[in-house]
Amino acid sequence: MTGSLWHLAAAAAVFVASHALPALKPLRRALTDILGEGLYIALYSTATLAVLVWLGFAYAAAPYVEVWPTADGMRPNSADTSEPP
């Protein structure tokens, strides 16, 4: 599954969910009651870092898809070796 847009979309969805779910006060309160504030923050930070690394690798492995092609007149001219004024 690596190297596809689906992999990138899954990583992005998990990243968003990892930030949206703890924003729910009842869920966060229940987790902090069970784990304690310090352990909750440590586990949440570790999980968020892991998901962020996954998102970075998924982005790097995703194929390039040109959505809006550059117009011919806007492309840099590789034959032009002159210095700018």
C-alpha cells in the first residue's frame, strides 16, 4: 500500500483523527482519569509523532500527479543561460 495516494489519504485521515478525537472533552477526561495526565500526554505525543512521520513518508512516496499543467509561456527556458539584468 505504500507509494499510493490511498496510503497518503489514510495517513492524512489518521493524522486528522488523532487531533480531533482528543478534542472531545469526555474522551480526553476518561483517558486522563485512567492513565493520568502525564502518561496521557506522553502517549499522545508519541502517537502524534509516529503519525506525523508516517504522513511524511507517505507524502514522499506518493506519486506526482500534475493537476494543473504549467502553460508553455510560464515554464523556465532551459536554453536561456543569460544573466538577469
